[in-house]
Amino acid sequence: MFSRILIANRGEIALRIIRACRELGIETVVICSKADENALYLKQADITVCVGPPESEGSYLNIPSIISAAEITDIEAIHPGYGFLSEVAHFAEVCESSNIVFIGPRADVLKKLGNKTEARKIAIANKIPVVPGSESVIKSQQQALDVAHKIGYPVIIKASSGGGGRGMRVAHNDISLVNLLSVAQREAEAAFKDASVYIEKYIENTRHVEVQILGDNYGNIVHLGERDCTLQRRHQKLVEESPSPAITPRLREEICKAAIKIARAVNYTNAGTVEFLVDNNTGNFYFIEVNTRLQVEHPVTEMVTGIDLVKQQIRVACGERLNLKQKKVRNQGVSIECRINAEDPQNGFRPQPGKVTIYNPPGGQGVRVDSHVHTGYEIPPFYDSLISKLIVYQKTREEAIACMKRALGEYTIGGIKTTIPLQLELITHSQFASGNINTNFVENYLSRSKD
Ligand code: ADP
């Protein structure tokens, strides 16, 4: 086992990884920016290295600085968490050439699956259903129009290097397609330094269902069941749960089999997530992408399987064989996660940096809180607004919803606005309870509550 690893991330996920390392007896080095220098979670690490200014470009994305920190602290491996450098193939290559183990898939896998049009091609070659769409990157307006005429409106324009719901636009006719094509390309260029986009049929009544996979360096790959992330705003997840309340055992089996197939096609190693859309109207499922890293919502899988995903990531990166057999993976009970963001839902979800004057997290049976926040914590304005993940685990979905309602009610965060009140409205909504929702549920709910 490694004796010391570096965590190239911040906030709740840095703390999550520190905790796993402590339990494994591994020392931790955590990097931070100037804006995070005094954050209390850093005290849980053995060593902290400030790698740059508050802006991520100079710190959490600064590869030379992070590698220098790794070299002076003599670490053996780097855990990138999620976001930042977690899916950057070049970073994995630099780690490798510096004799540092990157805790994630190999660089060639990051490259293949990081480009969504390439990932689509791999899925097609392996006979995994994909949403009808363009065969490759869109080169001209005429090509975009031809694809749209072939598959029919509405269509969705998506960034090849996309992530976090950015660079996506839905077009309902020729005029909007031509206009939105350049909008999406500009947005993709700004966000990912890659303007290439592709087109898919826009499925209007759909759920988001994804499968957690885990592979070792010896060709063993297992899946840990699915997560349902249908509750989204602007294509970004708000609530995630496992198991999906809306798929049949047969569909589950087919989707999980498809996930394993794509993982095998690229000799996938470490943790990953294969994402699908399930069309509510037809029951058909379609591959959309693979996220080659730990996901924000990984705890719901941990709760229903009893498997610590971060420890598994570290073990397989260290060269251990996967100690799990597919038949032995048992998914039991129901887990739901609410993402708590420092945002004001009443005011266009405006970010809420500033001082947290009161912080009282919930507790009790079946409640897990993954957060680095505390009373007096100053939320910096430079990063993602996710400040906490509230996860519950119960025997049934009804009990899990009741537990989440109770826990959200207990959660007191003062000084800033958060998404807690909105989460409470969403998870207690009768339609969420029925399980009969699609990815537009939140937007429809918000526009109705404005009237
Ligand atoms: P990102 O990488 O930016 O997260 P994804 O491809 O994973 O993008 O899609 C994010 C979300 O966007 C999906 O969960 C779904 O809500 C929506 N979406 C993506 N493709 C389609 C599609 N073809 N039809 C309908 N919704 C889609």
C-alpha cells in the first residue's frame, strides 16, 4: 500500500479522500490555494502545500506547481478528486513520467473517453445504443441542418469536450439550430478550449440513469449498480438516488451489462461512471458518456453496496487485485443525496460567497453529511458553489424520503442562502415521491412557482 499520497483538490472531496486515507493508514499531502489557506479541513491532512493564487488556473489547475509539491513532499500517488484535473489526460501523463501513480484510469482511456464524440463511436462499435445523432463533430451549418432533418427536431447541440452541462443547446427548428450552433461553439471554446460540437436527438421525456464501474489492472471489471440523477437544473444534477425508482430489473440488467461492455472495450481501470438516458415514453436506453473519475454522487452507491469507492480506487491504483466479485456485490436499501449549494434559488441561483455564521448539520440514524463547512467558514467566491452533500440511507424509498425531509429540516446554515429550502420542496413533492419525473421536472416546477 502507498505510504503517502497527495490530494489535488479542495473542499468536501479533499476531506472525503483524507478520511479514506486515514483509515487506510496512508499519510496525506493536500494542496491549497491562497483562498483556502486557512480552511480548517486542511488540519486533517498531514502536510499542506499552498500551490498558488485563489484563481484555479494558477493553483488547482497548475500542473507544474502541483508536481513540484508532489516532489518536495515525496508522495507516491495523486488523487485528483472530481473536477479540476481529474479527467485531464495530460496531467495523468505528467504524473506517469514523474513516477507518480495517478489514481484514476490510464491516460489513453482518459483521452478516448474524454472526447464525447469518440466515446459515442466506441459505443456504436460495441453495439451499445446511442441517441440518434451526428456521426462525428459538426463541420458546417449545412451538415448540422442535414443531421437535424434526418433525425427530426428537437435536437440538442453538445460540446465534444463537454461537462457540467455547459455548451449544450436545444434547437426546435432550422433558424434556432443555425443561431444556437455558433452560441454552443463559442461557449464550448470558452469553457473547454475546444469549440467542437455534435448533435443528438433531444429526448424530451427522459431520465438520467448511470452505472458505477470499477476495474483493476488485471482485467477485472465489476459494476456496482445504478444511480438515478433525473432531478436536474440546467442539465446539472441536484438530487441523486440509488436504486433508480423507475427501471425494471430487466432494464437494470441490460444497462449494467452495456456499461461493463464499454468498460471492457477500453480496458477500463479504476472507478468510472457510464451515463445513459432512459426514454420514459419508450423504455429505450441510450449511452451518453463516460465520466472517467469519482463522481460527486458516489456516496449513494457506497451506502447501498457498503463499498468505500475511494479506498477501492486507492487499492487498485496501488496494483492490488479487485477484492470484489460481481456476484458478491449486493445492493440493498435506498440512498438519496441532496447537493447543498451556496446559491440563492429565489434570486436566479446567484452564488453566495461569504461567512457562514451558523452551521448545524443534521445527524441521527441513516444520515451522512459530506462537507468541510463549519461555523465561521468563509466561502470563497472562486470555486464551485457545492458546499455539502446530505446523504440518507434507509430500507425503503418512502423511509429515505422521510429521513431526508427530517434531515433537511434540521440542517441550519446561517449567514448565506443555500438550496436547502428548494431541496425540501422538491423531495417532498408528490411527483418525486411517485418516481414519475423527467429531467425537466425542476425547471417546470420553478416556472410554475414563479406564476
Ligand atoms: P455533461 O457532460 O455536460 O454533464 P451529458 O452528456 O452528461 O453532459 O448530459 C447532461 C444532461 O443533459 C443529461 O443528464 C440530460 O439531462 C441532458 N441531455 C444530454 N443529452 C441529451 C439528449 N440527447 N436528450 C435529452 N437530454 C439530454
